[in-house]
Amino acid sequence: MAFSIDTPIGELLDNPATLGVLDKHMPGLSTNPQIGMARSMGLSLRAVAQFSGGKITEELLTAAGAELASL
């Protein structure tokens, strides 16, 4: 299965390899109290970034996306 920043955040959080990528590039994202809402809504990492108040930058998305795609 191919992963990207458009993969639902729940799928990324549930997979140990992709969770490692998220934790590497965006420490604290997986434990953020609001991530459960994003998971239940089926939001992608790209969509979550829009609600991050600028904490998840385009540069972080690009770096994480490249690593996710390589899995």
C-alpha cells in the first residue's frame, strides 16, 4: 500500500512505520488531544495541517510525504 500526506491520518497513526515518520517530522502530533477528532473525521495529514495554526508547514509535509512514499 502506498502512503502519502493524503492518506487518512488514522491509517498513518495505526501503522508503526508511518507513525514513526509522523513522530520524526512532527513530534507530538500523534499524542495531540485533537488528533482523535481528525481521525474520526477521516482527515488526511494535508487536511490536518490546515488546522495546525502553521505548526505543520509545507516543508514538513514535503519531507514527511517523501518518506511516506518510500515505505
